[in-house]
Amino acid sequence: MCGTNKMYTANTGRIIVNTANSNLDGTGTITPLITGAGNGTEIGSITVKSQQANAQGMVRIFLWNGAYCLLQEIMVPANVPTTTNLCLFKDGFATMSKVDMSY
């Protein structure tokens, strides 16, 4: 059988996160980015941008499907924005270009 075409609902989200959370299990403070549609949601990309100085760390992407599941970690280097050193801008999902959330 040939590949199956799926119809997804377009969804774009943007959030500001200003709390640190080192937990790997989805506990602690989680800031929702988007809510998946009933017919499925495909994540094409996630971009991380700092608006101020930040320490080295991780941005963790979780999927909620009745419980949190760690989907991806995006390493964030320490950065102090100046006139010559612009704010951090990092594309996420480098190893995971598409995520099908239609289950």
C-alpha cells in the first residue's frame, strides 16, 4: 500500500519561559507551547531564542498524552547579549525533524 496522506490542523505557538526546571519526568513547572488538534499535530520545528543573559543548560520538550514524556532536549550554551554578541538563537529538533502527534 502506498503512503497515506494525513490532514493536520496548522498550529503555531510562542511562549516566554522564565523558570528553571531540572526535572526529567515532567514534574515541576511546565509551560505549555501548543495543544494538539483532534486530527493530529505535526511538529515541524522548534526554535529557542534568549531575550537576555542565560546560563548554560537544557531546554526540554515534553509531550503530554495523559502523562508527560520527554521528547527532546535542546542544549543551550551560556550567552550574554551585547551589541556585538547578539542573543542566542538556536533551532531545535536537529535530530528529529518531524514528530507525528496523531495518537
